[in-house]
Amino acid sequence: MRQYDFIVVGSGLFGSVFAQQAHENGKSVLVLEQRKHIGGNCYSEDFEDTNINVHRYGTHIFHTNSEEIWRYTNRFTTFNRYQHRVLTTHKNRVYAMPINLGTINQFYGLNLKPFEVEDFIASKREGISSPRNLEEKAISLIGRDLYEAFIKGYTIKQWDCDPRDLPAAIITRLPVRTSYHDSYYNDRFQGIPSGGYTPIFERMLEGIPVETGVDFLEDPGYWHRHAGLVVYTGPIDRYFGYAEGRLGWRSVKLEYQRLDLEDYQGTSVMNYADLDVPFTRIHEFKHLHLEKPHTPDTTVIVHEYACIDNERPYYPVNSEEDRKRLKAYQELQRREGRVLFGGRLAEYKYYDMHQVIGAALQKARKVLRGKPEAATVESAGG
Ligand code: UDP
């Protein structure tokens, strides 16, 4: 086999952006992908015999505040004008998420004005001033009643542990609003790629050899011998043969159904807040593409169940033990020459898509400008 400047392991966002940047800068790149398709968990395709584009690993909404990342991504796709709104069902009633003035007023049967919300919530804050975990953080933001209705059950289902054992950062992903504004994200740029996500990866990887169905870790020495630098985007614990134990990951089980119906739930994502409903949410993909030709008697829905599936890691649990293990792995990483670790799985970070793109662009620039070794050492520790 020939020599490559870079062998990129994994064709998800980090790997594909890195490969694209290297190729554009005249470097030789080979991409190895363990799955049968490119695109990692962003992979999308039309559901059989329909024009309904489904996100095979759950609904992905692209959003960013960075003009640079927005412009970069627009080189590979156009976006529709979709704006994400999430609803949640609690005790058979439907409320808007993230929690906003509409949710609060509907829940309490009140008509608070924006300037009255802060005092109202303060009266339910239970004196928590420096929250130490997800539960305390949520109560400090919205009070116990709303926490118990909309966050507690969903979080227990999603993470399968006591919310007091989870980091506060998970809940700060969701804004809390004192207005009726009900968009899920605050970012300036947002949309769904017009043709789905897969064409983005096809375009990024144009002109770059990609081998699918190849597990780099079956013979890492072989690939190392043919690469100036390996860019590894798989799980960091797997790279080191789980020498320091397994890092905790949550996964999801997705159950697809095609229905002979125009519209099942009237929105793209409906969360289910209550513990007695076993799934966390239902996705209905046609609502992501209102610009597409209408299908009056077909829709595709997916019930999402949280679970553990080590073959399909999604969400880093990040418990105290995980953080200790991660440090140990980062130490091993520092000693490993000629490998750059990047992306959600290799960095064990709850990255959004735009953050992965930003991280990959930054890393690629450093490596392409300077000495690859410098970037690999620096990448250890995030
Ligand atoms: N969350 C919740 N209720 C909801 C939605 C989210 O309690 O209706 C909490 C839950 O702990 C979840 C976190 O907020 O893990 C982040 O939610 P997000 O929607 O950002 O998760 P993702 O879309 O990445 O699955």
C-alpha cells in the first residue's frame, strides 16, 4: 500500500472535516470507516419507497452562532429554513420546551408577565445558590415543580441514574426563557441540509479514498506504517484496549414505523417527560422538510428509547469515575506519538455538530501549518 500524509479513522464530522481540509491543502489522505456508510451519526437517507429523509441515528438540527462555521458548512449544502421547536408531553398535556413563559403560565394556570417571572421562580428555588449537580442546577433555574414535571423523569430515562449524580452542565444546554420565545436554540444560524446530511459528507470527501467496513483497530500497526499522522475519531477507551476500564456512554434504540397517515404528531420532535412512558421522544421526520413535495398518506415516525449499547455510543455520561478514567486515557494519549484524537468519541465530549466542525477546522489548521507532533500533544486533554 502507498504512503499517506494522513489516515483518518472515522468519517463522521471530525474526520470528514479534517480530511477535507488536508485534501484541499494538497495532502494525501485515506479515510477508514468501520460502518458500511460514511457520515457517522449524522447519516441520513430516504426511507424506503418514500421521499421522507430520515436521520438514522436520531434527529439532527444544525445550528451555530459562528459565521465562519456556517459559511464553511454552506460550501457543501444549502439549508432549508427549518427552526427547531420542541414540545413535551406531561400527564397527557402538551407544553413547549425549552421552558419559557408559555410553559410556566400553562403549567401553573397563571398569566405572569416577563418581569414577574424571576420573583416567582425565586420563591420556588429552595435557597440553592451554588448548585453542585443537575438536579440542584435545574431547581435553581426553574424551581422544583417544573423540574419534577419536565426534567426529572426525562433525565432519569435518558441517563438511567439519579439527576443528583449528573453534572450541572447537561441541563445548561437548555435555555430557560422569561418570554414566549419558543425556539429550541438561541443561535443565529439554523436549518436542515436540503438534501439531508449524507450529501454533505459525500461532497467533503470528494476526491479522497474512503474504505468502508474497515476496523482500524484490527491492525493499527499496519495503518500506522502507512501514515505520516493518524487522526483517530473513535472511542478513546477502545483505542487503548480498555486498559483503564470502560468509559460510560448512553445510547439510544430507535424503532421505525411507516404509517399510512398524513401527519402523526404535528411536529418533528415530541418529548415524553413522564417516567411511566418508556420512550424519551417520538421523531416525525417529514416536519423537518416542509419545503419538500407533500406526501398526503405517508409518514415515518421513530420511538426513541434510551439504553446502553457499547457498539453505538452517543452521550458521554461523565461521572466522577469516568472523569478519572478519561484523565488516565489522556495520559496514555500524550505518550502515543503520531496520533491526533478528535471528535465526540475520542475526546469524550458532549459536542454539538457545529462544535465538532469548529474543533476539526482548528486542529486541521494547526496541523497543516505547523508540526503534526505539536498538535497531537496539545490535543491530549481537549
Ligand atoms: N432534558 C429534559 N427534558 C426535556 C429535554 C431535555 O430533562 O424535555 C434534559 C435531559 O437531561 C437531557 C438534557 O436536558 O439529557 C439535554 O437535552 P438535549 O435536548 O440538548 O439533548 P439531545 O438533543 O442532545 O439529545
